Amino acid sequence: MSNTSTNQIWQKVTSVDEIPVLGSRIIHAPAGQIAIFRNSEDEVFAVLDKCPHKGGPLSQGIVFGKTVTCPLHSWNIDLSTGCAIAPDEGCAKSFEVKVESGVVWLNRQELDTSHG
């Protein structure tokens, strides 16, 4: 795949080093405010920064493994899917992430699609 076609599909958003371990960084896009998380294994995830319960800021939650706990009502959200872990129900929009050479890329089409 050529670099030109890669850049048509993917948008560079940050570097892994700019995301705190067990924390997040916020980016703004037409899709909304997106929280980009980094766990202790340096895995990177991206979800809309709104808990499916009451819209709490997931970016301010506590990251553990592949989950984040919403700071408002302690819902646990699976960062790979954006969905609440049972018994809670509901999902925040998750975004496709690619990491190459320490650079975090998100799918350009997903970034440009509003999720209200």
C-alpha cells in the first residue's frame, strides 16, 4: 500500500508518547470529542468522550487493562468496543486505530462522520 493511499484512509492524530500511560488525550473532530486512551501495555484505543449512561467524560475516567471507568457513575466501558460491561448496557462510538512507528492514526471517514 502506498503512503498516498494510506493518508487518504488514515488521519494522523498524535503520537503514543503524547498520551499518558493509563490516561487519555482529547481530539476534536466532526465526529465529536474523541478520547484516545493508552493502557499499561501501550495499547491505544479511541472512543467518543461520552459515557453511554449519562454522557460523562470518559477521558476523565480510570483506565485499567482494556477498560475505563466513567467518573460520574462508575460504569465500566470496554475500550476496544466502546460498550458497557454487564450488567450495564449501551455503547459509546469506538474508532478504528492504527499505530505505526509510535504515531497514532484514526480512520478519516469515521472522524468525519457526526455521532451527535
